[in-house]
Amino acid sequence: MVHFLDNSEIAKLAPSVFASSPSERMSDRYSFVSSSQMIRGFDDLGWGVSRALQPHSRVQAKAENKKHRLGFQKRDLSLRILDPRNPSQEVFPEILITNSSDGSCSLSMAAGLFALVCSNGLVVQSLDLGSFSQRHMRLGMDKVEEAIVNLSRLVPKLSENIEAMHQRHLTNNEQHTLASAGKLARWGLDSTLDPKQLLSVRRQEDVGNDLWTVFNRVQENTIRGGFKGEGQKRQARELTNIDATQRVNLSLWNAAESMLTVA
């Protein structure tokens, strides 16, 4: 079941969400966009915070305005999708917000999915699903709210992609190709990691050769790590950096989508 975070829980996970002003080093041209105000805007539209993330900072002053990410889901769960891997479990469309008040990033929004089977978040962004990104220059809350409404209407289209992926079965070579895309996205060409390790099954629901199941296996293994390349002593750690996680997820989603057109 989805747990929606209250303000105290959000503050513990991502304190910069509640910054009341931008960093002192920002110029007068900088347009401060309050994440806490966006939370209220989402709430008015029936969306609650399901996830919050902020990288650790050793400097308290920097932490107060640092980059953070929020995941929003529809509170009435009306957008839930049955997970083809296990019909008793569900996948919930999300709207992902990345923001800061120190100029370290543009305000951005993207569509995503949260799968209960593996408690894993998938970041999805493609032209037909829509995305939004704006720099903090002369940006009013009316534009933010407009983007929220537009992206909310586009999110249900994700169910079409899931069903199409579930119907697309992969050969062994195609599974290896998708795993190689995961390896390349996170570790690069020089890694000695065997892509087959990214096809490892973590649970019964991960057994199968359809694109949706294989994609979820590769995505979870790529993000969570726990593997060693040939000649390496340390296991790859779980990926927590916001930008890196976004980059790897989008690369993998694009690779999986490209396979829908090759049957």
C-alpha cells in the first residue's frame, strides 16, 4: 500500500524542500520557486508526496537550499495499474519534481512509475509522455501549476507502454542487449562487469522473458548494484545521486522503448 508522507517526514528526508528563500549567493534575477508551495498545489489537485530524496551535505548552509527530488502520486490511487508480473500487485504512475534554491539545477518535472513488487521507482521521460523543465528566471507559480495539470493528464498513457512491453517477448540475445545498455548507462565501456549479472532474478515475479519483466530486472540490478566486475574487489554500491539515477533510468527506458518497434 502506498504511504503518503506528511511534512515532518518530508523534512527529515529532504529538508531543503521547506526553504523559505533562495541561497544568498543568487542574484535578484533569480526567481525562487518554493517546493513546499508546489506540494500545496499538488495537494489541491489530489496528489500527495510518496517519495522524497536529498543527497547528504556536510555543510549545513548548503543543505538548506540543496537539490532535492519529490515523487507525487494520486491520493485516490485511481491511476494505479496492475503489474503484469503479479496481478495482485500494482504499479503507480508518479510525477517527479527536481528542484533547488541555490541555482544548482533547473526546476524539472517528469513522468515516472513506482512498482510495489520491488518497491522500485522507474523514471520515464519521452516525447509522447511529456516533460517540463524551466530555469528559475521570471518563473511564476501559474506556470508551475499549468505544467502540473498538463503532466497529470499525460501520466495515464504509461499503462499503454506497460501492456505493450508485457506482450513483447525477448530472445536471449535481446535480453543481453538490454542488460548491456544498463551496464553502459551506469558503468561505461571500460567496465569489466558481465551484463548477464544484470539479468539476475531477485524474486519470483522477476522470472520471465517479456520486455516489461526483463526491463524491471535490469533496471533494479543496475540501480541497486551489488555486483563485482572481473578483477574488482568492491561491489558496486546502490546509485543514489539524483542526476546519475535520472540519466541511467532514462537511458534504460529509451532502450526498452526502442525494442517495442523491433518485433
